[in-house]
Amino acid sequence: MKRKSRTAWRSDCPLNIALEIFGDRWTLLVLRDLLLKGLATFREFQASSERIASNILADRIKKLVEYHIITSQRNPDDARIVTYRPTAKGLDLLPVIIEMIAWADRYEQTAAPANVMRRLKTSPDAFIAEVRSRFEK
């Protein structure tokens, strides 16, 4: 579904628009944590090893919700807790994120577990399907 954003883009170039939406490292790391690590709350995202500042995290989550990449929902047992889930639009970023991870692992020394990287490289479609299935419940 294409939608006209309220944001005035610097240009209508598709790469520019994508970079304006999720081009900074914090946004991509929040998506990584949500999609690949299974984190779902503000507190869990904040405890990630990159130590994102709370104001930056709040801003990136707000942006991801605004662009319909993730949704937010109050926990029925504790309304103070908000959980986040990817939308279909967010799940469609999986191949991009996985390819970026594979690229970095190919050229740099990373902390990615070898068994995960093997699965990513040998069967990326199966890996993506497995991740997607976690959110279809």
C-alpha cells in the first residue's frame, strides 16, 4: 500500500525516502531487536547492548509507529507497559536487514553467532519465513 506521507521528503528518490524513514543506526537497531531478538517493550529495547538513550529510543519508536512499520499496544495486564510488533510493512524489511547483516559478517569481524550466520547464508528464505511466523500468531 503506497501512501503519501505528511513528511516533505528532500527528494522523491526511493532510496532517499527509505533513508529518511529508517536510515539512522538507532532505527535499524530497534528493528533488529524487535524482528530478530524478540524484544518488544521500551525497557527491553533500552537494555540492548548499544545503550540507546531513552529520548532517542522514544523518538525512533514514535517514528516507526508513525510510518506504520511497527504498532503499539498496551499490555492488558499492566497498562503501563506498551508492547511493539512489526506490521506487514515492517516485516518486509527483513530481507534488507538480513542482507546488511550478511554483508557486514562477510567483510568485518562480528559477534554474530556462526550457526545463525550459516542459516542466513545458506537458506535466507527459510530464515525469513521462520521470523515472519513468530509474528503471525
